[in-house]
Amino acid sequence: IRVQDAFIEYLNRIINTNERVVVIAATNKFEAIREDIRRRAYVIDLDQNITRDMLLAVLKAELKKYGWTYLNPEEIMSILEKSVSAYRQTQLTPFDIIDACNKVRSRKVEPLREKLFRRLGFSRGEEFSYKVTIDDFKLVARELRGYVEQEKSTEVLSSVLKIKPAVSYRDIGGLFGIKEKIFKIISLSLKPELASKLNWVPPKGFLLWGEPGCGKTYLSKAVAKENDATFFYVPAAQLLINAKWVGEPEKNIKDLFQLARRHAPSIIFFDEFDVIAGKRKGDPISDRLTAQILTELDGLQPLENVIVIAATNRLDAIDEAVLNRFEPYIIEIPLPRNDMERLDVIKVHLRQYMPHLHDEVTPEGVLSIIKRFRMVSPRVVAEVIREANRLRSQEVVAANEYVKAAISGDKIRLAEIAQVYKEDLERLGEVLGSNDVDVLSKVTPETYKIRLYHFEKAAELLEHEVDKELMDAQESMIAEGPGVALGLATDPQGRRGMLLIVECTARRGSGKVNVTGPAKSVAIGPMTSVEDVSVIESAQNAVDYIKIYINEKLGIDISDYDFRFQVVSPLEGVPGGGVSGPSLGLALSVAAISELANHTSNPSVVMTGKSDIKGRVGPVGGLGWRGAGKIIAAIKTRRVKVKKFIMPKWNYENAKDEVKVLEEAGITVIPVERQVEAWLHALDISEEELLEKIAKNVKH
């Protein structure tokens, strides 16, 4: 403190005299300097407004300095920019260029220095020199140190990342109509002079919500890049984790907004926003955070040239007052909604692998494969493509190692290689048709490309092992006979599907309907659950309609029949588990009519749909772009070879792209509006034959 006081005193002497003295000070922690010292300085931010021409000038100066002017600066710049973009997703800096040149020189000089010191390998007249090539820059490009601008307060430094994103508009796949809307509004918001002339008031912020992996963060980075705005990435949880004292999280948020105003135009991106803006429930820490967010969003200090973008996958957990501040820009970022969007996402992620793709690989082919295994989200596409390239790369390594061992004649080494690379060599055999040394010797990174086979294997590897085990266990429980139907269910998001077995018995009694296997309760919030009677009501609706149908068609009264259903599922017997929802109604109806007619339902037919007392079949989830778990479950069956898929007509007409997956797998899709239609297709019988069997089997 005494040193700082003395420094200020001497600064004042200079300022208050006519002597021509310039004091130049440099720092990478501007916020750590005392405010009274900063007020006396003219601040120059060397990291702002750096253009590509400036960076190119720095590179040319470095090349001239080391005598490498024979190299093409543009080619080197492209290599460094591509490396920084791929591995750090930030902008190239002057330090990166200087660092790269220093690393290249060190790599070339070090071997010569060692030889000189050891006095080895040199004779009179031997030239002590080296030659640098473009390949040398390719080698050091991945070694460039991560650069993060440090001008933040000490507390915010540990919680916030201030970067210049390298993601652009063309890197955003899908989201047709959504990304354009966001780009246009934010672009205008970051042009205050034009907005003022148009009398346009920028929004307080944007709240993006959607499933994990749908592209919320990626989209926000692209917006910042296209508008040349500073991007503050704020993982909300870090604001709490790094706080040491009471009140620090609120102070960090306040400091963050001050920092963003100083670096305007800027974008503050809050990830996991529900962590710091949750509903107020009396907790002193979280409530103060929510209040601080509200204060910054509409406080006395305006957010001019600063845009707040918040992202969450738990919209229901955010405080109502905060949601109100973001209206009307609470925007859903959905998973790809149709095949056009899915193909666009795949094309974006395939772009960097184009030189490595076999001619047979097309975006359409990759899409067809992925849809058979998982929901197509940007994150899933990226995972599958990376995994496909990893498999192909391992196969190239396996071929090279195997050929080397075979040529050396070392049988022990050859056996070790065959064991270590067993799976990779098996895949090579499937692709090439042979594992002979002559065939494997021709495998190189240039000749051995990524095939559709690799994408299929990658999708299989990323499939959850638990899902496979559950499906196998469930299929082993299927028993053919009257009173059995196969239904489908999914998780609450509609992503992960499972096969359900509905079994029914019908006997004269007192007209009761009993169901075992459904969930007893359903969660409607983090801490709230209610009694779930959806499956029981579906069974009652199906039975009521069947009784009316038989009475109208045959004049037979079966109102005193007791119907007992058992829903066999992997969740049966699990505490808090069980099947929920109305989509099992159609399977319950088919199982009941099969029992009454004493006629076996076709075991290759699966079905889903809501049944009502009037005999209609209503729409259900798990069949559309938000979640196609039922479709994936039907395709993945191993023991049961599904040939027909009965679904509500509404779902069929509104999920054409999803239905296409079933048709490509050789499964006939049957849209129905009435339960009677489903009965006839499932039982492979005409209505006359069905009524005849019911009349014969039902006792008067």
C-alpha cells in the first residue's frame, strides 16, 4: 500500500507540472490495480480490434526476423487459425503467432545445438543451418497455449471465461427460422446508433431453453462471432462454487455486468441459468442471487450494447419475475424437427472429415443409420461422426502393426498384435473381405476411408448397454396365445423406448377391471407426486367400448365380465416404477378382444395409441421429433421380428420423417383411427370372422 501511495504521489507531481514526461505501465490484470491509479491513466486495450491484417503483419515480421520469407504467410495463417479454432474455439492472437515461430525455431535449433556441444557429426565445410517448411508449423499448431484474456476482478476470474469465439453462422446446423430470428434481433441490439434512429428498444435478454445437446451454447457463440462482440461464458454453478464469503456470488454478478459494459459490444452467456435464477423459496443465498440478476436486468445502469443470453433445460425451475424480464424472447431451441434440419446438422459436422470419407458416404446415408439407434441431436451427430473416425483410425493402426509384425517373422509379437487389435482386425476383415497381409499392407490413411459401416458400428457402440439388456430380458418374457398384445412405452422425454407385454384374462364375475404393473404415482415437480390412474382409466375405457361393441353387433351382454390385465415391463416391481400414461390403451384393447375371441394376436405386430370409450384411437408421444423412442424400440427388437407397427393416424400424418425409418427397416406402418381397425390388423382377421369367434367363445 505504501508503494502504491508513493506511486500516486509521483504521478501527481508529473501531472501537475509542465514537464514532458510519459509513464508507460503494462499489466494483464487491469482489475487488480487500484481505482485511483486507473483514473489517472489513459487505458489502451491491446487485445481489442485486432484484425486479420494486423495478425498477418505480425507474422510477416516474424518470418522476416528469422529469414523465412520464402514461406507463404497466408498458408501459415490458415494453419494457425484452423488449429486455434478446432482446439480452443477462440481467435488467433499475436502471442500465438510469436509463440508458434519460437517453437518452430526451437525444434530446428535444438538438434543442431546438441550435435555442436557433443562435437558429433560435423566436419569442415559442413553447413550449420536448417530449413523450415509448412509442415513444421502444422506440427507446432496443436501446441499453442490456451489464451484467455485476464482483465477481470480476482473473484470473477475464477468463474468467467472471456473469449472471442471462432464459431460462425455457417457452423450452426438446423434451427431453421430460429437462428435467423435470434441473429437479426441481436445484431440490431448491438448497433445502438441505428437502433436509436429507428426508435427501437433492445430486449433485456434472451432465454434459450431446450434439451441438453441441442446447440444453445454453440448458437450463442456464433452470434457473438458474427457481431464481433466480446463473449463472456458464465457456467452458473461456478459463481457459487468459487465463492468463499457470504455475498461473493452477488458481487461476482455485479462485477461481471460492469466488465461486460466496459467491453461493449458484448454478450453475457449464462449456462445452467436455473442454478442462479431459481424460484425463490426462502433460501438466503439463492434468493439474493435471483434478486441481483433482476437488479442487473432492469437496474438504473442501462445494458447499452450488452446482451444477456441465458440457457437452461429446466425452464420450470426459473423464478417467474426473471422469466417476465425475458419476455417475449423466451425461445425454445429444439432438437432437429425434420430430416431437412437433421441433414443440415450432419453436413456441418461432416465438413471437417470430407477428405477422409469414402465415396459411398452421404449425409442421407449417415442420417438413416443414426435414426435407427438414437434421437438425432447435434451432440449425438458429433459423437457418432467422431467415433466413426476413431474406429477407422484404429483399424489403420492395427493393419500397420500387424503387417510389421508379420514381415519381421516374430510369431510371438504377431500373436500379441492379433490379441490387442482383435476387434479392429475383425472390422477390417468385414470391410475388406480378408485379413491377409497382402491386403492389409495396402491400408493407409490416404487409401482407407471412413465408410457407412463405421458409422453403423459407432452408433452401436454408443448405444446404452443397459437398454440392450432390458430389451433382451423383456423379449424373453413374450408368450404367444390369446389375450396377449405388444405395446410400446418411452421415458418421460420420449427418447428411450421399451417393449411392453399386455396380457389379459376375461371371466364372468361382477364387471370389475383390474390392472397390475402400472405406476402408482407420477412426479409433477421436483418434490411433488400425485396418484397415477392413467393406465387403469385406459383399460376401463377399452373394456367399456368392447362391451358396447359386442352388445351392438351380437346382442350379447358381457357387462358382468371381469377383465384382469397384467402389464409386463422392466419397471414392474421397481419401487416408484411402473408404466404410466394413456398410450397403452390400444394394446389393452387388442389384448382384451383377443382373449374374448380366443384368437392369438400376430406376434410380429406392435402398437401404441390412446383408446377412448367411443372406440377412437388418439395421438400419443414417443413418435415425433421431440422423441421417437417407440420407433427405435420397434427397430431394435432382436428375438421378435416386428413386421407391422400400428399407430394413430394423427401421429402418422405428423411424423413422416420418423415413419420413414420404420419403412426403411422393412416394417409396415398401419395408421388407424378406430380400435376395430387395430383389432383386425393385429389378429389378421376380418370383422365377420372376429364376431363369429367372439359369439362362439363368449358364454351367454
